[in-house]
Amino acid sequence: MAEDPVWSNIFKKHRVVQENIFSVLKRLPIFQDLGYKELKAVERILHRRTYRADEIIFKEHEPGVGMYIIESGKVNITLGKENKLLVLLSNGDFFGEMALILEGQRTASAIATEPTKLLGFFQPDLFNLLETSPKTGNKILTRLAQMIAERLRLGTIENRQLKTKLNQVKSELDTLKKAKK
Amino acid sequence: MESSIGKTFKYIAVIALIVVVVWLLVLLKFIIALLLVAAVIAYILDPIASFMVARGITRLQSTILIFLIIGTIFGTLLYLLVPSLMVELNFLQEGIGGTQASELLTKLEHTIYETIPVLSGQELNLYDKLQGSLQNLAESFFSIIVDLVSVFSTMIIIPFAVFFILKDGHKMKKNLVGIIPNKYFEMFLNLLHKVDLQLGGYLRGQFLDSLIIGLLAIIALWILGVKYFVLIGIFAGLANMIPYVGPLAGMIIAASVVILNNGSGHEIASVLGAFAIIQLIDNILVQPLVLARSVNLHPLIIIFAIITGGEFFGIIGMLVAIPFTGILKVLSIEIYNSIKRFNMI
């Protein structure tokens, strides 16, 4: 049966796509506190990028200005020239959020491993948002700060554990050296 | 073999394309200039629209609102200023062609004959000469009127373009970013932002500065009862963009008008004083506030920019020469920095 242009939901496809974006965005910790209207404002400033398989998204040591959200596809985060795999990210994951705050060099490379759709959220747009609608911008900024603080906390704990381990190894080495003498 | 022929063909095609594009640009230079002017105006107004959108109205509504506000201001200004502008233009014509002038010139001729007897045998005919040059002036006035027709179409096209650029500029920018290849996309985005930061401050600053100085000059000259105060005020505001020479130019023209109208020394002094005070206000109050991010252009560059602008686009070109040179400077510096930062050279 043909679709009835008056009664059937001919806008459904369109809306479903939009809902998908919103649910993707809503799941992200950085946009957790935003209401529907605010999410819509954020969606308006996101940049939609499409990548081929094996296409480089950004390279280590390049200046970075923002974060990417994976709408669909998979992304490898790698380190160094030998492309040591750090983590494999997929739908709904995000990366590079540190560059939103601190404009600096990327600390790893990101490569799409299959045809991938990304949403880019960039520092200039965040700053514009902070100026035009400070409430929304502040909600994002607070979440961002919490995320980074959490990473820092975990990093500090790991760092401490590593230091104790290093000291242990050092003292063991010393005792070994003394024993040799 | 085949591939080399293909390559040659490709190069020729690319060069042909570039030539065609440049040729079109030259042909359409007037329209392009109009669009650029419209884009700059829309760009200057953009923060107001963004502010309104953030307060909860749509982009279209905010654009219409801005147009209504500006329309009201312009309408009021025209209503107040056009009568005196007309009177001023009439004064200008009568002042040159009237009987007063012929009397004055006859007197002048007599004085010349008396003080320099050698000339007494010759016919000076100063009045005829003046009439001849007036004829020329009238002819060039005619060409100015032809110019005015294009000014009139400009007055319609520019607001039209400003409206749509102001309303859809954000989408246009996003679409532009959308077609940039992935490899250069982040750099391009960053570049846009940097240029925006620099240019926004510069253009909005220049615009505000000119506006304030122009208004101050008009008010001061009106209070002092100087003729042509509207014309001189507008000129002083625009000329203020030119460093060193600009502020002086407005002052000198105002003083000359007073002198030509047999103004007393007291009147001349008060006009000079008014301009000095306006300059002081500009330097101490206005410029530090509005020209926070000024783009320093060398005076030599400014002179050449104005001449080039006049050469290519006439009066409009001369008026917009300085802001556009500023744009070019910021663009080239930021493009260079970005390319360097992203290790492309």
C-alpha cells in the first residue's frame, strides 16, 4: 500500500535520525546535564565529518582544537611511529576532549579503522557558546572539568602505585648489588 | 605517453579555469565589492543577532528586529539631516555661481590692476575663467549624479545582501567548513576562529570609532553654527580611520569653510578647539575602549591602499580600503601562523 501523505508519518525517517543524534549526545558525560533545547543548540554547532577506512583523523604532535564523538564506525587511538594501539573506540565513544580546554599538541593519533561518522566539537564553538548562552556553556564546562579531574585522579593513583613499585624495584636492585659485593 | 598527454591536458585545463575565474572576477568586480561590503556590515552586526538568538528568538526574527532598529535610526537621521543637507548643497551651488561672486571677482581684478600696474594692459577676465571652470564642474557634477544612480542601486542591493548574510551567515560558514577535506579541516576551523577574533575587534572598533567621531563632529559644528556641518561631520568620521592625516583633514575643511564665510578669528579658534577636544576624547576615551585589538597598518600602506581602492572601485573603494587592508593583513598573518603550526611548510 502506498503511503498516505496526509495520515502516515512521512517525517518519521527524519525524526528518527535526529533522535539518534540526541540519544548519542545525551549518553555522553559532557552533555549529561543539558536539556532538549540546549542539546539542540549544541547539535547546531557540531561538525559532522565522514572518514574512509584507514583515514587519519588527527596525528600525534599536531595542534588540536577539539573533541570527536563517534556516531558510527570504529577508531583506533595509537601511539608513536610504530602505531602502538592504545585503545579501540566505537559508537558513542569520544576522544580528544582535553584539546577543548587546553590548546596543545595531540598526545596520540586517531585513525578510522572502518568507514566512520564523527561529530566534531571544537574549542572556538565552545567559546562562542560560552559567550552567547553562558548557562549551557557552563554546564558543559563543569562536566568537562569533572571528567578531566577524574582522569587526573586516576592518573595520580596510578602514578603513586608506579612510584612505589619503582622504589621497590630500586631497593631490590640495591640489595642485589650489595649482595654481589 | 598517454599519461603525460593527459597530465598536460590537465594542467592546461586548470590554467584555463584559473584564467576564466580571474576574468569573471574582474568583470564582476563591482558586484563582488558590493557583496564584500555587505558581508562586512553583516559581520559587524552579527554579535547583536547572536545576542538576541541566545535570548530565545529565532535568527530570522533577530535579523528583522535589527533591520527595524537600524531603519528607524537611519530614517530619523535622514529626516533630521536631509533638509539641512539640501540647504547645504544649495548654498554650495549659489555660493559659487551667484552675483556675490562676480562682484567679489571684479573687486579682486581692480586690486590686482592697482597693485601690479604691469598687468593693466592685459584682460584678466577672472569671471569668465571662473564660469568656464564652473561649466567643467557642472559636467563633473553630472558624472557624480550618474554615480549617484549606482549609489542608489547600491543602497538597495547592500541592505538586501546584508539581510541574508546576517540571517544565514552561520549556515554558510558551517557549509564552507563542511566541504574542507578532513586533513585540513581542524586547521581551517582554528584559522577561522583566530581571524574572527582579530577581525571582529578591528572592524567593530573602526566602525564604532568612526560613528562616534562623526556624530561628535556633527554636533559640535552644529552648535558652533558652521555651514555644511553634516557633510563635514560625515567626512570627519570616515577620514578618522586614516591615521595622522585623517583627523587633521576634517579640522582643516571645517576651518576653511569658516574662513571662506568671513568667519571671525574667534569662530575659527572655536572650530579648531572643538576638533582638538574631539580628538582628545577619541584618543583618551573612545579608542582605548573600542579599538582594543587594533591592526597596525603602516601609513605608507594606508596611502597605497586608498589609492588602489579608488583606482578600482571609485569612491566606495576609497572608503572601504582601510578596513579591507586590515582584513588582508590579519588573514595573511593567521594563515601563515596556522600553516607553520601544522607543519605544512
